[in-house]
Amino acid sequence: MRKFLALFLSLTLVLAFAVPSASVANNGEEKLEYLVQFEGPVQKGVLEAFGVDEVLHTYDLIPVALVELTEKQYRGLSHHPQIKAVDHNAEVQALGQTVPWGVPHVQGTAAHEGGHTGSGVKVAILDTGIDNEHEDLAANVKGGYSVFTDDENSDPFYDGNGHGTHVAGTVAAVDNTLGVLGVAHQADLYAVKVLSNSGSGSYAGIAEGIEWAVKNDMDIINMSLGGSSSSSVLEEMCNAAYDAGVLTVAAAGNSGNRGGKGDSVGYPAKYESVIAVAAVDADNQRASFSSTGPAVELAAPGVDVLSTVPNNGYDRYNGTSMASPHVAGVAALVWGAKQGLSNEQLRQLLRDSAMDLGDPNHYGYGLVQAVDAIQQ
């Protein structure tokens, strides 16, 4: 999986080069607000010499006066030797949160408008951990567990890799005035650290994480991870989770080829009890890296996906690891809306309502769709 250049969205204000507030001079000329900075102390006499008879505000820390000027006054003051600068009084606007393209693509925003947010649905993120202090995740991270005992990896809320935090943001980044929006922005997140800070783990660790999720009454398990070989123990644990009523979702894998030939779906996605998710781009084309094969069940956005990373950061990632949490998020929206469904019924509903994209070895039943599933 390739990692794209970080896009940090921590600033809450952005300068907008909008037209400042305006008034009209006695001669009919338009007057705009300007910040006039002096080389020394503010000298009202200089302003008066240019016909400026009112100062709206002066500052104590720097020699600046806020005034209204005509275009002629602006040009004259700009060239005066005692004036350092004359700036338009540009407006500022709040920079709200960004909605990543994948959220509306799976009908997430439309579901939100209908009052569906995934509230009360518990989603276990089996991954590298989740930064539970992230400004866009803290309100939704409700607990966690690590399968590791060493000091470096024993804290499920320390994500030294960033992968798990990114996955968590796609599922349930908070609906606020900053950062990004998650597919199910009121779902409960649980950090189950089965991958170390280096991004590696074992089938035994994944099995332990699944067992923790079942014992702690998780509704959905997301596994944006996988290996190339099967394990009877891991398969049995996935089956046990499914039998216990948990919906388990996993990345199909990034071992596909440009032609989309062959069976390259990894494990645990390949198990019958797990939903294997392939990746598409904004044009609903299969990502060239997305694994293919008869086990592919659903498709979701997995190219240029913007989400959370540790330390209040935001970044764009590629991979079926990014597609899987879109499906987990949609499942949370649908289960929140249709609480009487079993996991088997929910899974079938996601299949039946998916948008057909073509070759089932590439896309499975198609692109996951939240509203269509809720309305069926």
C-alpha cells in the first residue's frame, strides 16, 4: 500500500481573499477597509492629509490603523515614505471538516441526512491500534485491548504505525467542525491491537483479537490485514465469531495484477464467514492492486482515501485496507437503522443492495450502498 503526501487540516481559519466591507464616499467613490501600517507611531496627521477623517481602530502592539479608503487614497498612502504597508482588510472564514470522497460514494452522507449515524453500534478495529486522543476520534473511541505484552506495543491507544488510526477514521471520524467525516460518525470504536507498531502480527494474535471482540460484545469486526496462507485455527475463530452474531469484514488484499486475472484474495478475507472487500477508485474502476477471485464479496473506495493519522494528523492512503472500513461503516449505519437484523440478514442485505459494477471476481456483488440497504 502506497502512502501519499500528508494533508494536514489542523488549521481552523483560512484567509479568504474576499472583498472587504465597503461604504461610499461623499463624491460617490467606493471606500474599502484597509490596515495601514506606519514605519513609526501611527500619525493621524498623515491620514488626514489624504482626507481620512476617521480611524476605525488602532493597535497597541504594532503601529497600525484600520481605516476606510477610496482607491485614490489607497494609492497615495501606499507610496508615502512614513507608511510601511497598506493591506486590504481581508475576511477570514472557518474551515469546516472535509468529507472524504468515499463517504458520499457509499451513500454515507445521504444516510446521515436521514438520521442514520451508526449510533450504539460497536466496531472493533483489529489493527495497529487507535490514537484515542486524536481530535477527530476521541469522542468515539470507547475501549481497547492489545495482544502484545511488551512495553512498546502493549497500549492499544498508541499507534506507532498510523494504519489503525486511518482505518478508524474512515469508519467513525466524528461529525464536528474539523478534519474529516467518518461513514458511521457516531459508531463506537474499539482499538484491538493485533499488529505491532511496525505493522506486523501473527495469526495467533488475530485469533486472540477476534476472541476478545466476541467476548466483549462487539457487533462488527474490521480487519484491514491479511496473509497469503490459511490457518485452520484462524478460520475456526472467524467462524466462531460469525456464529456468535458478529459481522466480520476484511480487506481482500493488495496482490492483484493490472489485468485482474487469477485468485489472489488473502486470509482471513477468503474465509466463508468473512466479507472480503475489494478496492475501487472514484470512477468505480478496480484499483490495479486490488486482489481478485471468487471470494470477493463487496467493493468500496480504496484509492486516495483521506482519513485520520496519529497526532491530530490527516493523510491519504491507498489499499483494500481503506476499502474494508467503508463496508464496516456502512454495516454500522444499516444495523443502527435495522437493529432487529441478524448478522446473516445484514450481510445478505448488503449484497442485495450493492451497485453492480461487473466482473464478480473483481467487485463481488458490487459497490456497497448504505441508503439502498436501509430502504430495502
